[in-house]
Amino acid sequence: MSESLAKVYSPGEIEKKWYEYWEANFLFQADANSDRHPYSIVIPPPNITGSLHMGHALNNTLQDILCRCKRMQGYNTLWMPGTDHAGIATQNVVERMLAAEGKDRHTVGREAFIERVWQWKKESGGHIINQLKRLGCSCDWSRERFTMDAGLSAAVREVFVRLYEDGLIYKGDYIINWCPRCQTALADLEVEHETKEGYLYYIKYPLAGNGGHLTVATTRPETLLGDTAVAVNPNDVRFTKFHGATLLLPVLGRKIPVITDDYVDMEFGAGALKVTPAHDLNDFQLGIRHQLPAVRVIDGKGRMTEEAGRYQGMDRFTCRDKIVKDLKADGLLEKVEKYVHGVGHCYRCRAVVEPMLSKQWFVAVKPLAEAAVAAVTEGSIRIIPPMWEKTFFEWMDNIRDWCISRQIWWGHRIPAWNCPACGEIIVVRETPTHCPKCGGTELVQEEDVLDTWFSSALWPFSTLGWPEQTRELTLFYPTSVLVTAFDILFFWVARMMMMGLYFMKEVPFREVYIHALVRDAEGQKMSKSKGNVVDPLEVMEEYGTDAFRFSLAAFAAMGRDVRLSEERIAGYRNFVNKIWNASRFTLMNLADYDYAAAAHDTVALSLEERWIVSRLQQVCQAVTEALDSYNFDQAANQLYQFAWHEFCDWYLELIKPALYDNTDPVRRRHTQRVLQEILSALLRLLHPFMPFVTEEIWHKLPGTVGSIMVAPYPAVRQELIDSMAEEEMNLLMAVITAIRNLRGEMNVPPGAKAPVNLYSGNETALAALRRHTKSLVIMGKIDGLSFNPDGDRPQAAAKAVVQDIEIYLPLVGLIDFAEEDRRLAREIDKISKDLTTSQRKLANEDFVAKAPAEVVEKEKEKVQTLTQKLAKLKSHKEKIKALTTG
């Protein structure tokens, strides 16, 4: 006996119930003692400061689809969850809390500040985990990790020490990206470049002694205070006479040389380049080549240093304005031009980043990068879609040493100690008690912490227990696939490759699937300033999680951004409701189903049953292949097409006569059995995409046991693929569809039954249709159906042709031709007027120029729709005219 479903699907209550059920029954957990084939994914760990956004929603929905599918296919599936400590972001959060209390981290001290962060993490840091659960994520929460927990901290220290011992970590002076707001160094990848309109300042550098000058162009005139040379290209004949000359630095009057270097771009500005080794990476490298001093004139707070002379203490941008005025007053500002260029901003606080010479810790990444590149080249790691390989190779081939030290307190403190007595740097696994060089005991630990991405780079193996050789590490490493967005391909993915290959001697994952961004319906990037952000939590509340998840999958075309809108999600809510209503109909008709008796029935399958069974096999195969190749949209669309248009629209309608016929109980029970099997398979196919609604229906369906989560995923049975049944069914559906279309086009009243005449010289086709007269009559609302190899065609009849079947729908007595003609005339008149109004709007240059772009676009779409509708009405009117005069 089946249980009934409520009339209306209410997601909220059902979603909460089933997620609690899954957790209570440990259905998400992997088994370290199982001999089943492993399948593992590590979650890209969200920041503990984070809140679920569309990027998270897409990324985790796709991972959950894969994990739920593999779990049902019998794999020992581990989806490893966890969060990242997010050094800079988390420190900013807690510092703002302290500021509200009138304190800062320095007044409370390092130890108390770290305690405060841990307290915040305990109270608020798990927020995003609960949101991932709301999304339906089936992570193994019993194994949840945090990048600052004891196990991962041990892994971080082991990696740092070993890389240092192997000569791949060093401390040295180098140009780094400095954030004056966050007061820390940033990796190149943590700097986001924004195109800004600024100025190009042409400044005269006087020659020492003879009254001439060289002109240089710069976007940052304040940095000239740190210039230690002017460089020209040796091939630039304009400056041959200046080779080896001495210039006077504007404003300060310090003497600097003119040097020659091929690096100088002869086309930029005036052709000469000011060289500021302490505040520009390329200048720093020039300085090394030419043994130039490096003068630092901007400090860590973005203020001018003592080396800046009379500008000391000024903010860098205030200094810019002041120095421009002074140059102008001294007659040294030749001209100023508007100039558009990229300006680096801190990815966390948006402050303008300052390139600055600083002593930092670095990883020498070249040898690590070479191994990662080889892994991709040789196919040990597949990047999908492959178009990202080129980007990956370009970045890895030009990689620079990685600055891993950060001047903050929250994070993994660098395990290095300085001996003040002799200057020795001690890097060890355990806290040292004395200096191995001089025996001194007054050791001072490095104040800096490691870049957050340093610990994240170890994620695939540190989360599995490394450096301990755990059973989980043996079983689940390498992981099967990494699902990620392209924007952290270098932040994280490349670094995991490098660390995994170096420490595990094996790739961290076999495949990397890179999904695109979620944008709004017009393809615009979502942002609060544009007001086009769609909040996933609000969407799930409004439309249900299943509809939201299915929408994300359905639009996740490989290599193409996901265009999402609430209207589209609402459309997939209708799909969820369609599944619910079809299941409700099914369960109502299985109320008296005798499951045990049906197992012994031997009844031949009807055409519609052979067809739906065959189509099910094809869909199983297509969906499985699509998921295996990460074509989530293809899998979703296959399921949508099959469930809505084949299972609901055709199969359920065609079997109603058998379900409602109590005169043949064996045939009815047989129909119930096939219906139950098809719905069971459909629910299992849909489950990875729509876990909640499928679980609810599953438990009501007779013949099911336990959770759908661990029910076997439908496997393809090739022997059930029946091409002849599909061909015959396609003909039947095409003829019924043609009859329905004729009724609609000719405005035949929905309740009216109409005669239909079929003509064809193809006796095989006619015979096939004759076998399904009952279905034709019911589905086409036919009163009088004739099959004719040839003969006179009826007059005043609408006509359609399907393959070589002519279909005639006699209209006499069904419609009033004169009234239909008048109705069409009225419609044509109204549409014509609306079309003219819209066309006039678009012809108005003021409207096109001043109206918002979306308003203009909607008007264009309206014109297109009205034009098509008008053409259709006119065509129909011509048909009516032909029928009455022919």
C-alpha cells in the first residue's frame, strides 16, 4: 500500500526533516574500513568570516550532485568539509569589534587578541557551515576540519620546516605588495587591479652643471623622492648624448646617474624611465642589475619617511598633490595628461596597495611549479574544460617566488626563532630552548604569520591526517576531483598541486573541474552597487532548495557563465511541483497496489511501456555520461525533458485507461508495477539534483526501503532499449501533437470533440496508428477517426502532414468561420497598433539615448514578439479565408 502526498509541496518543513534524518542516520559518512572503491572530494574551504553567496551555492551544489551520485553507485564516498581561518579577513572582523570598544589589538596584546579571535570563531565562525547544510550538502561533517586546528597546524609546521631544510624557503629583501590599511604584505594574487582614470605627469630632471634636462613620465610623482637613477634605452638615439650623465633629482637636488638598459620602453611617455628600486618591482630588478641603492620613501602606513626630506610625515596621496605643486612652481612640470591605467587594490579592504621593499619570507616556487606543470602536461591531472590549461601554463611559466609572511597576528605563526646574541635564525619543528650556534637562550620567535593560502595548499592531504600515515590518507588520497571557480586557479589549485607533488609524491587530485561565475540574467556580474545580487538563502526560502539547486545545475554549461534570475528559479519550482503532482497521481493509483502479486504477473508490455522503459535506459546513459564528464547542464536538461515531457505529458496520460479499468485487474496491476518502477528510477536519477523532494516521495512509494540516498543509482540495461517501440511511439505522439496544434490554431473549443481523417499510402504507418486508435481518440479528443490509404480529401478542413501521414480536421460545425474571421481582424488591428507604438519609440533617438539600457532592450524584445504574433495571426486569417473560399 502506498501513502499519499499532501496536495501542495511545502519545501521548508520537508527539507529540515530530511536533513536531520540524513545526519541522524550517518548517511554522509565515509567508511575508512570499507573495501569499496573510494571516491573523494575536498571542499574548497570557505572562510569562517563568510556567508553563503551564489559562488558558494553553485560550487557546492555541483560537488553534492557528484557525491550523491557516486554514493548511490556504490562508491565509498568522502566529501571532506572544513573552513579556512582567513587570516586578514578574520583579523579585520575582530579589530572592528575592538575598535567599537575603543581598543585595538596592540592595547590588548597578542595573546589576548588571539583568544578573542578564537572566541569569535566559536560563536560566529560556523555560520557558513549551517548555510551549506541548508543547501543540502552531504559532507561528512564528522570529519570537519579547520585550517588552524591542531592536526593541520602540525602539518603546516612540518611543511615549513622541511621546505626550509631543503632550501626552498628563505628570508630576504624583495619588493612585495603592501596594504597600508591591513598593515601586511600581500601575495601578487591578493592584489586586484582596477582600471582607473589618473594622470601621467611629465617631469624635467635637470642635468647637473650645464642647464639641460631629461623628461620622464610617471603616474606616481611622489615616488620620485626615492629615485636613484634615470634609465634610457641604449638604442634610443634621442638620448645618446645623455649616456653616463648626472641628473639632479627634482625638489631634493640629490645627484643620480643616467643608465642604459634594454628594458626601457622607448614608446612610453617621453622615452626615459625614472628608477625607484624600493617602490617598483621592475625598478628593483633594474637596481640589482646596475647596483643602484634602494631608498624607501613611503612607510608601512602609507606616509612619507625621513628620506622624503621636507615631505616627511605626509600621506602618500597628500604628498603627490604637494609635490606636483612644487614641481610646477620650480618650472619642472612639463605637462600633465589624462591616463587610464590599472591600480592595485587589497582584495580584502580595497585600499590602494603600495609596492615596497621589505624583508619577508619566501618560497622558491620554480622547482615546485615545474613538477605541477609536468603533471598537467603528462595527463596525471586533467583540467576541465581544457581551455584553462593555457592560462595555467602561462602563469606557472612566469611564476615568481611566493611571499608567505604576513604582518598580522591571526594565523600560523612562522616557526622561526632569532638569536639576538649571534643573529642565527633557527627553524625547527619543536620550540627551541637554546641557539645551536652560540648556546644563547634568549630566543625571539618570528612575529609574522603565514599566508592563509600556505595552509590551504596542504588541504587535500592535511585533512586526511598527514604527516601521520593514516588509513584515510592511504584510501582517499589522491582525491578524485577538485571542483572550483577559475578565480582561485592560482591562489589555491596550483599551490595544492605543488605541495601535493612535493610532499606526497603524488598528485592531490586526478581532475580539476573549473566552473564559471554566476551572473544576473543579463550576464552582468552580481554586485551590491548594481543592486543585482541574488541572495541564495532568500531564494531557498522563497522557492525551495531543490528548485534552486536544479536551476544552478541546468545553467551550469561548461565554459559559460551561469545567468541566473528569480524568474528562472521560479520556472524550476514549477518543475519540482510537476514531479510532486505526478508522484501524487502515481501514489493515488498505487493505493491498492499488490506488490507481491505483481512480481508473479506475466503480461506483455504495451507500446507506451516499451517506449518509456526504453527511453529510461537512454536517459540513464545520457545523465551518467554527462555527470562523468561534468556536463551538469546536459544531465539536468535530459532529466527535465524526460520527466516533464515524456513521463508526465505522455506516459501518465497514455496509461490512464489501463489504470482506470477495473475489468482487467491483472493488466491494471501490471500497469501499476511498471509505473512504480519508472517513478522509482526517475526519483533516483533526480535525487542528486533535488535531494529533499525525492526523499519525501521515496518514503511514500511502495517497494522502497531505507533512504533514497543509499538506493542503487539506475544502471543502463542495453537489452531494454527498443528502437522500434520508440519509432512507433514517436509517430503516434507526432500525429496527436499535430491534431492538437490544428485544434489550437483553428480555435476549436477545448471541450469539443472533432472528426479526424488520416490519409497515407504507407500501410505500415497506418497499421501502427490503427493499433493505437484508443490512444489517438482520447489524446486527440476525436469523434470519428478514419484511416484511408487514399481517396477524396474533406472540404473546409485544416490540414497537417506528419512524415507521410496527411491529417485532416474538418471544421464545418466546429467553428463559426465568419466570427473567427472577425475575431482575427480585431486581434490583428490591436497588435498592429501596439507594434506601431513600440516601433515609434525605438525610432525616437531621445528615447534610445536617454532611457535605461534594459528598458530599450525590453522594447526591442516587445517589437520582435509582436511582429511574430502579427505574422501568425495574418497567416491564420489567410487559412480561414482559403477554407471558406476553396
